[in-house]
Amino acid sequence: MSNVVLQCSQAEIKKMMDSYSSYVKPTPPPGAIFAAKTPTCNITAYKSGKVLFQGGGAATESIKWNGIDSKSSPSKPKTNKPLPEQFSSLSVIGSDEVGTGDFFGPMTVVSAYAKKEQLPLLKELGVKDSKHLKDDQIVKIAKDIISVIPYSLLILPNPKYNELQAKGMTQGKIKAILHNQVLVNLHKKILPEKPDAVLIDQFAEEGVYFRHIQKQPEVLRENVYFSTKAEGVHLSVAAASILARYAFLKEWDKLSQVAGFTLPKGAGKQVDEAAAKIILSKGTEVLKTLTKHHFANTGKAIAIASKRKNQ
């Protein structure tokens, strides 16, 4: 079992507790502030400030809290190879994904190629870290850049996601396979041209990523780099993130039509309520087609629906 320990301030632990509110266990172990069980790992925050991540997704989940002093057991994560000089001004293929933490909605992964001579135009069109953009801004910018830069998109519908997860495939491995495939697809699309580099928004250590995809028919390894917060490192990743979010939003609208109302995003309490509403109106099988079924929200929604049936 993979273990990662972070040393955190009380404020940081509070942020974690809020983030994992839908996964918190009712009774934490002695000496703990809170304990949570996500679909990929267990998280326990102690009064000493140490936060323990355990399970197959420990490394990936702990990366979300980048910037906090961390150490892993039994060995420290390897440092990524340094990026080439003036990386932000190079011609780069970037990749990013959307939808991994949402109970409803699919996982969408995009790779996008931004040539150095296109970077000023992308800035002019408003391409930047998508976390600083509202959904309506993302839709507008995505429509503007679709015809400007080559890209590759893969959408993983929830029924297929649930099938892979039921076979024992972790979310980290699913993401790695999808990232590799959009990168392979885009490289073929732009031939004979070759980018200066490839940048993946890091969700796993480099070695873990390549182990996940080692049995794939084609594996892209040449000039591949990894960085957390990669949207701020190169505009290609920012563009990929915007296009992935745009595709995600379009799929979200389709799923909302199936549900009969606008679905809430994320994995919080409002999601549990929406899922219970679907169970009561359409049944658990329909719910399964709209969601990542192994999330804790499923059990909570079933409990809410059952309680309301008996009222």
C-alpha cells in the first residue's frame, strides 16, 4: 500500500476537511482531527499537523496539495526533470483533464498544440488558467481557439468509466491511458511537424504515469515533461484545459436533460440530494449511467432516497 505524509498547518487541514466533506468518516481515530475515505485512498489528519494518505491513489491525491511540505514512505517522490530554458516561449503540446472529481459528468481529456508564433494570439483570445475563468468565458474562448490550434479530445462516458473501475482500474491509471492516447493522436495529426516538448498537467509521478501506460499499444515518451499547475507554465496546457472544460460542459448539458433538471457539479451534499431525486424519479440504474458509481455519493443518495420513500 502506498503511503504519503504531509506536514500541514491547521488552516491547511481545515481546507482539506472542507474539500473532503462528502467523504469524512463519522468517527476519526484517536488523535485525529478528521478521517476521510475517497474513491482512491484513505486520508487521516492528525492534531500534530501530519496528514496521512494511504492507498493506490495516495501519491496522486497528495499532489493536489502541492506546496505543502511532504515526504513519502518508504521513499521520497522523485523530482521531475527540469524544464528546458524559456519553456513558456517554446512550441509545446500540453494536456489536461476535467471531470475526475465530479460525481456526475464524464471525464474529458484534451491535448493541444500551441506553436511559439501562436502564443501572442492565444493570450489575446484570453487563454489562461481555466480556474480563473467562468464557464461562459470558457465557452467563448474555446469556440475562438478551436479553429486556431490543433487538438485531440477524448470523452470517457460514465458507463465505460464504471466498467473499467469495476475491473480494478484506478482513476489514476484511467487518466494516464487517456492522456497518452490524446498525445499519440495529436502527434499523428500534426506530422511531419514535431513539438519542442510535451507538458502534462501532473496528476501522478513520472514513473507511476509510465507504469500505468506500459502495456498500451503506443506510448509517447519523447520530450515528455510533467508539472503541477501546468496551466501557468505553458499556454498549451491552459488551452487544453479550456477545451476539456468546454467538452465537459456540453456533455453536462446532455446529462442534465436526461436527469430532467440542471445537475450540480462536484461531489458535495447538493450532489447527494440531486442523486436521490434521480433515484426516486428514474431509478438507480439511470443514476449509474450519469455518475461515477463508486463515489461515496452513491451510498449517501440511496440512503436519502430510502428515507424519503418511508416518510
